[in-house]
Amino acid sequence: MRHTEADHGLVKRTDVAIIGGGLAGLCLARQLHGRMPDLKITVIEGQKHPLPDAGVKVGESTIEIAAHYFREILGLGAHFRDSQLPKFALRFYFGGGAQPIEKRTELGVSDFPPFPTYQLDRGIFESFLSAEAVKTPNCEFIDMARVQSVSVCSDAVRDAEVGRDDHRIRYLRVGGTFVLDCRWVVDTSGRAGVLKKKFGLGKPSDHGANAVWWRVSSRVDIRDITDDPSWRNRIGGENRWLSTNHLMGDGYWVWVIPLPKNVTSIGIVADGNRQPFDEMGTPERARQWLFKNEPELAALADPTWDKLIDFRRLRHFSHDCVKVFSKDRWAISGIAGAFLDPFYSPGSDYIAFSNTLITELVERDRRGENIAAAAKAFDGLYLSFFENNLKAYTDLYPIFGNGRVMPIKIAWDYGLYWSLFAFLFINGAMTDERMLVRLRKELSLMVVLNTHMQALFRQWGLLQPENGGGNYIAQYDVEWLLRLNQALTRQTPKDLIYPTVQRNMKRLARVAAETTLLARREFPQLPSLPPRIQSEMEPAGDEPVLLRLYQALGFVKETPDFAEADSTAPTLSAPNSWATIVESSFSGDAQSSLSASLATATT
Ligand SMILES: Cc1cc2nc3c(=O)[nH]c(=O)nc-3n(C[C@H](O)[C@H](O)[C@H](O)COP(=O)(O)OP(=O)(O)OC[C@H]3O[C@@H](n4cnc5c(N)ncnc54)[C@H](O)[C@@H]3O)c2cc1C
């Protein structure tokens, strides 16, 4: 029998063991150390570090929550400035590739947005993070090591060989099997899902989209897709190539993302019912698929196929999880738990969100607090945000090419994200139970609103003729969107967070009412506004909130009367699961124990 360190009694111990040193695991180690420098942290990672630059991982475009997390919470601003690329926001071209680009409706920014975001090479980033971890006191990064088993200590299950409160991890590395005991174990093992599998926590997602993607060591510059000078010049400046460019068609979108060192990432994401996965699953098939569906991009990218760095494919990428945080000191972060859809690049947002909740739980546990109520509440909060956001994608791919409805849907999704999720996260309110309990009504209103709006868009997009038209829509001509994005650049005083969210929700309700009215004027069979919303919206302003957008899309010429809420058709009965989860997380026993623990904490 081969002897290992463990066999000789050299069992090591750490405070937090992190399984998987990818984006989620490495960021968590940095965040934990930033908050608790004396905490012992061990990251066990399967791959050898440093990683090659490009072509290792997908997930290169960041949005506001992730950008804030990397820059402000993890203090990585200098890395992003020096080694990654600034992002010129998300940009969309609707109408399918049969039309020339200048005839496709385009939605995007004309100047860099108030809140900076980034395009990042994951190889460069993760190698940087692991090198930093190695230099950090009390932090150990073990690469080329594979976790084989985890024995979790809990009230119900105790591993006889482990100390009373510790979990035990066994991992393989050159030299044999090693044993690590730990107070906390966090699973960030990506799709391997070590804890998710161990506990049988996997839950299928209804969202059945597939993806293929590849990286080339060459710049595929979207500006060169046409010679048309009016198209090239219409946004002013030369920054289009720095956007996450989305070419949108029936049941699919294609991304073009620039990366540092002249690398480009390209991906096709598609609903398998409309765009069969087999037609794109190899480099040659993806090339042919582009020529069929996006011929201009295909021609632009064609000379780069011989500079291919990698080619990856993933069928049915969305997956769900029934539990991610436990009072028994285990947690799951990143895609080891759940994953939505890359359309708005939210992957790193969810890492920021779960890592922040985990850090809070570890810190409270370290202070000797009972974390049972907080773990339950955070678990409900995280999974319910996931569930609510999944609605923005499920069954919506069939309308992705629609150049009239999709810009309004995107404005809605931006408005909701900046009004609530990003606003709460950036202002540090996601770990403030008292604030979340106070916001219960607004959060449940948000679910009703979003459920209604996504159903409206889904049906409207199928009824509304596409009519691309070739307009350029500057998203920040809509004052509301500009103000919401600007608001994220400054810290909101704590006493203003609640009234701001309240105001934001009333504004969202007004946008929902106006958009519903607009859609139902042409298609009365579309769902009408749920009655509850009518009493929750702000009074009508001088003009509809999205008037500039409606005008740019040709829905209205002059200022229409949107003051009347529309209540004539049958109302939508929305499955209100998000609200139910939040309410049950923050009500009854959970809420009273939360209140009690908060009362104790504050006296
Ligand atoms: C098509 C597509 C496009 C995407 N685009 C974006 C985007 O634009 N922006 C964005 O933010 N997100 C995007 N994402 C999501 C993004 O890829 C994920 O959010 C991110 O990679 C998750 O990081 P992670 O650390 O959870 O997992 P990973 O990066 O997969 O890391 C897991 C790590 O665990 C290690 N590991 C696994 N098993 C073990 C074990 N037993 N022992 C030790 N180590 C182990 C692996 O080696 C790996 O390094 C996209 C996802 C898809 C599918």
C-alpha cells in the first residue's frame, strides 16, 4: 500500500477549504482574506497554473455588478486598467443576418457609459488571481490537485474520524492522497458540481438553449463588417468593436467579444428547437452555420479560422440547484450551483452575489453568531433572484430577432437590473436582512411586474412584424436608463436606499403600464396589466418614460396619452414563486429569528 501524508497522520487543517480555483473560487479566497486577514484559506484547483492566456474558460464580458465587485470589493481596478479591455457596453443588431448590417436595427451606446465595465481574458485573470493568492498570508493555493471526496459534518451526519465541527476533504495530488479538515467547505468546482452531486441538489432548468464558441488569435473587428460610411460613423467615435456585439436572429444570437492581445471570442447561442445544435457543433459546421445565418460576419471572420485557439460546445447549458448555502457551513458558488444564460453576461454577477453572501456567513460564524436564519434567508434570496432572472430568457429566443419588440424588452431588463439588483448590490444592501425584510413588498411587486412583462414580450414578439428598419437607437437617449446607470456610480446613503428602491419600483410599474398599453393597442389579445400594479405605479409624467424608444421604433409619432392604465382584458395570473420564496425566507420563524438575531446583534 502506498503511504501518503494522511496515512502518516499529517492531516492539515484550514478554516475555509475552497474546491476549485476558477473565477468563483479565486475571487472568494481574495474576498475572504480582504475581510478576515487571519482566516486560513485553502484553494484546491485541478488545473496547472499559470493558465494559458486565451481559450481556457468562457465568460469574458462583465456587467455592472461584476465590474463593481472586481474593482471595488476585490480591489482589482489596476489589473483591469492595465491587463484587460474597457467594454463599450452591450450592443445588439436585430433582424437576422439576411439583411445587410446597415438595415438592421441597432441598440447600443454612443459614448462609454457612466458605469465602467470590462472585457476580460479569463486565462490572464485567473493566473493573476492565483499568483496573488500564493503571495497572500494565510492563503494556500494548491494546483494540479483533484478533490475526490468530502465528508460534511452536520447536525445530522457526523464523520466519526473528524473533529466535532470539521468537514473532511480528500484530494489527489502528485505523491498521493491528502487530507484536509476545515470548518467551512465551499464548492466552486464549476460544472463538476462536487457538493451538488454529493447532496443530489441538481435541478433541471426549463431553459433549453445550447452554445458553441471559439477564440481566434486575430482581431475580428465589427467595424469592418461593412464599408458603408453612414453606418460606420453613426455612433461617433471608433469604439463599436469594444462592445459585446450581439447579432440577433430567429432563435439565436452570436457574440463577438474583443479580448486583450488581439484575441477575439465568438460564440453562437441558440434555442435547439429553432437552430439544431448538430448544425453548429464542430468548427466547420459553425463556419457553415455562420455563412447561412450571419453571412456578413461569416465573411469577416473567415480569414481567422486558421488562427483558431480553441473550439468548445455545450448543450443545454442552463442548470439549477435547490440549495446553495447551509447553516452547516457548506456553500456553493459560481456555476457549481446554477447558471442562467450568457445573453446579458450575468455569470460573474452571480459569482459576486454568492461570494458576498458566503463571506458574510463565514464572518458571522467566526464572530460566534448562529447563522441558521441568515443561511436560510440568503439561500432563498439567491435562488429566488436566479429564478426571477431566468424568466428573462425562457422561451424568449424565438423573438430575439425582432427589431421592434426586443429593444423594448432590453430596456425593461436593463431598467429592472439597474433599479433593483445592481442598485442593492452596489450599495451593500444584499446582506442587510433588515433592509430586505423592509423591501418585501417591493420585491414581490417586482416579481409580478417581471412575470407579466416577460409574458407580454414573448407573445408580442411573435405577433409584431419584425420591420427591422435599420434605425440606430442610442439607449441613453432614454433619460431613465441614463439616470439609473449614473446612480450606480455613487454610493447611496443608507437611509436613502429604501426610498430609492420604492421610487424605482413605482417607475418600473409605470413603464410596465405604458408598454402594456402600447402593445395592447395593436394586439388587444395580449395580457393586460395585473390589477395590483395599477395602485403601485407613479403618476404619469409629461410623456411616457420610454417615449424616445417608442418613437425610434416607429410605434408613436407624437406624445401619446399613456396616463390611462389599461384593465379591460383578463389579467395574467403570474406564478409568483419568487415572492413566495422571499416571503417564506423572511417571514414566520425565519423572520422572527432574523429579527431576534438582529436585535441581539445591535444591542
Ligand atoms: C456559453 C457561455 C457563455 C458565457 N459568457 C459569460 C460572460 O460573457 N460573462 C460572464 O460573466 N459569464 C459568462 N458565462 C458564465 C461563466 O462561464 C461562468 O460564470 C464562470 O466561468 C464560472 O466560474 P466558476 O469559477 O464557477 O467555474 P469554472 O471557471 O469552471 O471553475 C471551476 C474550477 O474548478 C476546478 N475543479 C473542478 N472539479 C474539481 C475537483 N474535483 N477538484 C479540484 N478542482 C476542481 C476546475 O479545474 C476549474 O478551474 C458564460 C457561460 C457559458 C456557458
